[in-house]
Amino acid sequence: MTEIARAWANPLLGNAPHTSGLTSRLILTYVEREAGRAGIDAMLGRCGLSAEEDRLRDPTLWFGFETKVALFEAAGAVLRVKDPAWRIGQAAIELQDLTGVKVAVRAFGTPRLAYGALPGVNGRFTRAHRLELLALGEHSARFRYSDAAGVGYHAVDCQYTAGLLSCVPTMFGQFPAQVRHPTCALRGASCCIYEVIWERRPSARRRVALGLGAAAVAAAGAGPWGVGRALAVPLAGAGVAAHRALQRRRQIRRSLEVEVRDHQEISERLFSSLRDLVSELRTEDVLRKLTDNAQAALIGREVAVLVAAGDDVHAHGSAAVPADALQVLERWACESLDRLDRPCTLPDLASVPALAGLAAHPQTPFGALSSAPLVFRGSRLGALVALTRGTDSFLHQEIALLEVYAAEAAIALANARMVERLEGLARHDSLTGLLNHAEFQETLARELEGAQRRGEALSVAMLDLDGFKRVNDEYGHAEGDRVLRMVADTIRTACSPNGTAARIGGDEFALILPGITTAEADALILELEREIVAFGIGTGVSWGVAEWPKAGPSQSLLLFNADRALYETKVARRSQAERKAGVPRRHPATRDAGLGAMGHRRGLTNALARAVDAKDSYTRSHCETVAELCAAIGGELGVDPPHVLRLRLAGRLHDVGKIGIADAILQKPAKLTDDEFEIMKTHASLGHSILYAAELFDESRWVLHHHERVDGRGYPDGLAGNDIPLESRIIFVADTFEAMTSDRPYHRGRPESEALEELRRHAGTQFDPQCVGALRRVLRRHPQWLAAPVADGQTSGALEPSG
């Protein structure tokens, strides 16, 4: 037994796969019925297979002939019977392990037709021996059972075959057949011969009537003294006939009960399988479950799915279908895609040139094929294919079941494709097919985690098309769309195979380049620009690159620096173009220089705001509202208009430091812990550093102190009263009011009246009373201004500074 156990470790190699898991399931079920759980444990323990029960119950498993013999012998020892294999074979119809096979065979309607189909069914149980029909009469059949794999013969296998042959009539309400085994290979013959006889008996009523009639005739000729003796024998015969009739009725009842149970099990299994299929929303998962469940429904068959994608066909198969066999199926389907649109059964693959390779496959020779189309609402999805091994053939009931299963499975496959298509639309830009802005952010986060784990560089490049507006203006938007698609295809090719491309704006693109340094990214994009310029439509590319971790430890800072690099590139190129065009340089002291500085601030503002938006879309909406409140309060307090513009800028960027705060803290719905709050407080200092580096010196100081309290209990420096810049005090009031009145993930916004009353109560301790009063006056004059939409970089007419 130890040799068997060692071979079992790899049944496809060390122990050739000759016996179906259907046989091992029958053995286990029968032993459990007769001897309970203890019998199962004892039998498996004798074979050294105690850890393999689950595999032995798998009907798709194939294992060696030696293991089969060992299981039968162990069952006989545990049950203490000399003919365990015959008993198990004869009980096959009563047990629930051959449901699909029984339903398919029972569909033939009579024992005679069922026996005629048995050679095809035999392949479900063994590949080691071949069953051939030699003769088929009205109530008899003769079979030859021969060694097809060189494994030899064994007494328990002879008993098992005889038991299976005897139980066929019981499926039709008749008594078991009589099986003779006159020729046996164990006695020196070249093969085994089985003779099967089943009788058509008269009905119970007729047998009783015949018995009584015979008794009456005998009594009439026996005289008065011989009547008793004359009647005794016929009446005894009638009693026996009546008893047999009762047994027959019980057999019919049991047969009908088993039939109903089998059909119910098939229906429940099919329903459960289809429910399992439609619960999956990924195509790969649907295909995997489709092959597994179809193979479980078509016991003893191998299953493959041919998936149509345009003019291509891809095959997915069960574990026992080799990869090269799947390639043969793909080529066969691609020769004529119409084959996928209709049911098809090929009983002899060797006679089909395109599929002859399957029949001659050295590892798994297949004999027949049956396919059913996967069609949903007239759309071709593919085909479900079942394959038989060796010379086995399909039964009509199996073909019908395959078609029913395919019709329902097509719905699950169509649903999965629709879900993936919708997800693709949500993840990709509809015009170019590149990732959209939201998916770009998520992908970058994943790639940054991977770069940190691997300890390698990662570069992000922001690209902007130069001169694209002229393409739209001169040639129309249709041509502009075509150019964008051409550029997208060029970018996609340039950053493959490891890079990722996204369209994040109208003519703005972004690249994620794992393992690429800044210098390597610049070289790649320079080549990319040459290809785009070669389109001959007058467009070029400006770009900025930031490398992690040099350009910033967080995703937001990385994007900010890439965007800033892009802005600097565009400014430098614009200046170079002006010099080439002979535009005279203006003196820095002129008014135009001031306008240039404002343009510089505007560009930096947009870049910083984009970085804030990348971190948290709510933060950007909040900052825009705070910016307008700051401008309104400053105007009410008499701040001059140029200063109001800078105050609005500081209000818009007052939370820019939050791009350096971890998302787990920034977006936490619950109250922050003391340690988390200390980290959150650093956003003021981080914002100061970012704005100072952007040469927004005054604005950086105002942002640094926008959480100081007039009573000196604020942060970061604990300034009090007039030591706090007025602009910081204005930002603090505007920030608090907006936070109280807006909806957030963790609370609903308060009414404006309640928020103003809260500010009034804390005026003089937390807030500057003058700033609170200015806000009250603004809202009294313009109560509806918060509802007015404010465009990016524009001011609502109701918020124009009053002085």
C-alpha cells in the first residue's frame, strides 16, 4: 500500500490515470452507507490514502488501476464480504454518484437501447479497458471487455463490470439482469466475455390469473379426492407469482423514486451552477467557473470555452485540456467563425483534418466533440465545447444539457463583459483610450508604493501640446480630435512596456515611468516630441518631469513639482520665441513687468491649486470658497484692490500644506487623536514652505499664521492680537465659516445664521471681532452669494471689493 500512496502523490505521472473518480466516489458512498464514517476511515487507512478523501470524491479525477484495485480490496476487508466490487457495481443505480450518467442512459427508454449505448458510457469509468458490444437481442446482450492500456486484469474489476451490467434494467423498473462471465482473461483467455439476460415478464395480474387458471384445470381432472392435491401446486405457484408481482411493484416504485431524485438533483445542480455564474462580474472568473461547472454537469467530459473577440478566438479549457489542444481548437474556430453560431457534434475527430491533432494527441487523445453556441441577444460570444476521451461518444441527453447550459452561461458572460466595458469607460478617456485623471491618480499611488517597496526611482512627466488651439481654430474640432488620438497613440507606444500614459486635460497628458530617472525621462520625451512635430501640423510639446523621491516624498508634492517644471518650460519657450521674433525685452521696472509677475503668480496658483485638487477634491472646493470670502472681508475692511487680489490668492492656497499630510489623517471621518492633530497642525508650516519656495513671500507668511488666535492660544507660534497679520486673521474667519456651513463626510453643514452666531460668541478670544463683523455685513448685503457658482480664477459680480 505504501507504493500506491507514493504514486498517488502525482497520479498523472507515477500512477497512470486509467480510472475515473466516479468509481472512487461509488466505493466511498457504498462503504459509508454500509459501515458509516468509521468504515470510510478504516478503508482509506488500509490504502494509505487517509488524506486524499476529498480528491477521491472528485468525479473529474483520474487515477491508476492499481489504486482502484486497492480500494475495492480494502472495502471488502472492512465490510467483510468476498464480492465488494460486484455489490458496489450493482448498487450504482441506487447511489447518488452517477446522476448525470443515469439520466443520460435512462433517456434511451428501454434496457435494450441502454445496453446498446453502454460501450460509449464505459469511457466515463475507465480508460484502461474497452467495452465492445458483440450482440444485442430483444432481451439479451453480449459484451467483450479487453485490456486497452496494458494494465492487465483483476478479479475485483471483473466483479465490478458484472455488477454495473446487472443494474441497468433497474433504471426502468425491472429486476436486475442476470450476468454470466463464461470467458475470463484471468483464466487464460485473451479478453473477458459477459453475457447479459433480462426478461420481459407478464404483468402481476396476468401471472396470478394464469396460476389460478392452471389450478382450476388441474382440479377439474383430478376427481373429488385429488382436488386438494391438484389445487395445492398451482395455488402455490400463484402465491409465488403474487409475491414476485409485489416485489416488482416495489422495484418500479424504487426506480421511479430514484428517477425523480436524479432529475431533481440535476435541476438543482444546474440552477446552483448558473446562480454561481451570474454572481461573477469578471470575465476571467466567469470563464473559470463556466469550465468547472460544465465539467461537473457533464461527468467524464473535458470542457473548453471558445471566446470570440472580433475575428479572433481565444480558448480557455479545463485543467486536463493541454495548451496545444486549445490552440488546435482556436485554429479550427478561426477557419470559419460561423461554426460558433450553431450546435455541432463531431463523433470522430480523426476524420476532421483541422482537428485530427486532437485525436492523435500523445498526452490526451480526444475522440469526439460537441459544441453549443454562446449567443446573447444575437451577439456572438463564442461556444461551449465538450470533448470525449478515446473512442467514447456523446449521448443525446448530454448534447441537450450542453446546449441548455450554454444558453444560460451566455447571459453570465455577457453581463461580465458589460461590467468590464463600463468599468473601462469609467477608467479611460473616451477619446484617446488613455487613463483618465482619476485613474491616473490611483495608478500613480500604486506605482509609488511599488517603487518604495523595490527601492527604485519613479518619474512623472506632465506634457502640454504647444499650438493645439490653432489646430482647432484653423481645421476644426474633428481634426483636433484626430490629432489628439495620434498624439495619444505615440505617447502610449513611447512609454510602453512598463510606463503608463493618461490624458488629464484637454491637451494635457501625463506619464508614469517606473524605474526611470529624470534624465532618462527627458530623453524619452525629447524623442517623443520629434515624432509629434513630424506630424507636420505645427504642434510641439512642452513638458516637466519630477523624480521620486528627489522631487518630494508624497504623491501630491511629486505632481506639484512636475507641474511647476512644466510651467517653467513653457515660460522659457515663450521667452525664446519672443527673442527669435525680435520682440524687445521690457525693463523690469515698467508696468508690464508687474503684469508679468502677476502672470507668474497666476501660473503658480493654478499649479498649486491642481496639486491640492489631486490630494482632495473637497479641499479645492473649500479653498475657492475661502478665497472669495477673504476677498469680500478684505474689501469690507477697506483693503486696496491689488492687495485684495493677493489676499484672494492666499485664501485659495491657505490649505496647500495639506498635500504633505497623510490621507489616513486628512480624510479620517472620526475625531483625530492628539498625535494625529499635532501632525495636522504642521500643514500651516508646510504651506509656508511651499509658497515661499514659489516666491510668494507675503502670501506664505499669511498662510503660516492663519490658525493663530487673538488670545495667543493658536499655532504654530502662539501670536496674539495685532501681532497676527490682518490677512491671517481674515483667512481664519473665512476658513472657519466655510467649514461650519459646508457638508463634509462626517457632518452636515450648519445654517449660516448659526455659523455667524458661533463666530460672534468667540470673537475677541479666537477670532478678530473686526473680521467677524465685516463678514456679517457682507452676508447681510449679499445673502445669496454662496450659492453663486464661481469659475476657476474668476470672481462673482456680487463679490467685487467695495473699496
